[in-house]
Amino acid sequence: MRKKLIAKAKALYRYAIAYLKNIYDHEILYNRGYAYAEKGDYDRAIEDFTAALKIKPSDRFTLYNRGNTYQNKGDYDRAIEDYTAALRIKPDDCFALNNRGLAYYNKGDFDRAIEDYNADLRIKPNDCFALNNRGVVYANKGDYDRAIEDYTAALKIKPNLYDTLYNRGFAYAEKGDYNRAIEDFTATLKIKPDDFVLYKRGYAYILKGDYDRAIEDFTAALKIKPDDFVLFNRGYAYAEKGDYDRAIEDYNAALRIEPNYTLALCFRGNAYYCKGDYDQAIEDYTAALRIKPDLYEALYNLGIAYAEKGDYDKAIDDFEAVLRIDPNNAKAIENLEAIRKKIAEAK
């Protein structure tokens, strides 16, 4: 009897050791996987999470974090599989619902993303991150009113949410409500200065016609980070103010960063045209068309520049090229008729 009890005790001990070893191995693999994920070594993280799940297949935290790692790699289908597996274990896991919603959003499946955020908010109505993320989805669907509702609800819960303030500003700008957009961008910048938010506020000022403030914001953004797109827009603001020399300087700087920036070439051509330098304007329009032969703005403006120089044959060629792209272009038709009339009168 005593021997049987000792044998049973030994068996239980071996089982306990094996069980504890599995738990220990699982924790080591999970923690190492998490550390790899934090370092951005997603492949090794996935290897460790997968090994951990072989030991403990129903661990929702490991499933959730492997899903996050797949999401960070851009493998949204596998991320969704892992979040769904985690939700089978715990259906009210708001983190898994939120992140699965994000994966659906990243895949462009906006309706399923909204479904997941709705489910999250039924469980946790004050989840400001789910409100923000659902707002982003609505904005991408073009439903800016609903997006603004969600952003506003999130900000009532947590007023200084940086991303949400920016997102609401963006939605207001897309609706054409530039004053409210500027208010939100300004609130965002009080939390943290950022070159992109400065650019967006500057662009809102441009759309309002406030070129001085736009230039101030673009200049501040460029101090943080030189950028061809911001330089282009500051050049545009200078040109709208009639300061063509500074506009040309900014277009030159943008083109040093991105030599194939066709709009910068085209708008630098416009600035030269406004200065009366038609030859330089023609050079820029032609350079833009070498990169993008169907660039309407360059073709049309090239025709205008040739017409100003009295080179009507080339102007006609360019306006006809515009009409091949846009047969009903009223301005091109009008200019062609005017040139042909001039030619006829000169005979």
C-alpha cells in the first residue's frame, strides 16, 4: 500500500513539474515575443507567440499580441484571425474588438470596422479610443458629420486627445468649415508642436485667403522639417500675394528636394509668366510635360504663354492637346477661337 502511495506521489510530482515547466516555458516565450515586438522584430515575435500558443492554445493575451504583431507587419487577414480567436474566448474583450476594427479599417472594410467599434462601445460606452477610431472610419467613408460627432463625444470624455483634436480639425476642413478646423488645429498645437499640423492649419488659412498666416505656419513647419510639399504651398501663398520672386525661391527649393515635382514646375512657370518672363515660363511648362505629358495645367498655360509671345501655331497645338484630354474645356475653346480670329484678321 505504501509503495503504491509513493508511486502515485512521484507521478503527481512529475506531472506537476511538467505542468509548471509548460507554464514557465509559455511565459518565457510570451515575454520574449513581446520584447521582440516592442523592438520591431515582428518575425521573431510571431515565432515566439506561435510557440507559446502550442503550449497554451487558449491564451487570449498571446493571441491578441500575435494579432497586434501581424497588424504591425501589415498582414491584416492573420491579425483578424487572431483577434477573432481571442474574442471566441472572451467576447467582451474591448481591446480585441478595437484592434480588429482597426485591421478591418486598414483592409478598407469600413462597414465591418464600424461593427466592431459599435460592439466595443456597447460594452464600454465611454471608450474614447473606439469613438475616435469609428470617427476615422466615418471620415474615410466621407461622412464627416458622423465623424465629427464621434470625435466630439471622445473629446467630452478626454479633452486633450491629440489625435482626436487633429482628426476633428481635418473633418471640419473637409466640410469647408475652416474656422473650426483652425480652432482644432490650434488646440492640437498647444498640446504638441508638429510640422504636419502646422501645414494643415496653414493650408486652411490658404483656403480662407489669409496668405500671411498661411506663410507663418508653413515657415514654422519648415523649421521643424524641410518638405517639398510645404515649400510648394508657401510658394503658392507668396504668389497669391503677388510676391513672385519669393514664390520662385520656394518652388526652386521644392524642386531641389523633388526634381520631378510637376506641379512645382508648372506653378513656377506661372510665377515667371506673371513676371512677364514667357520664355522661362515655357521652359517650366515644357519640363513638366516631359514628366507628365497629360498635365492639363501645363498644356493650357503653355498655350497661353505661346499666345502672349505671338507664336500662334504652337499655342493652337497646345489648346488642341487640351481639348483631346477635355473636349468640352470652355477656356481652351475660347482661346482657340480668339487666336484663329487674330490670324484671320491679320491676313
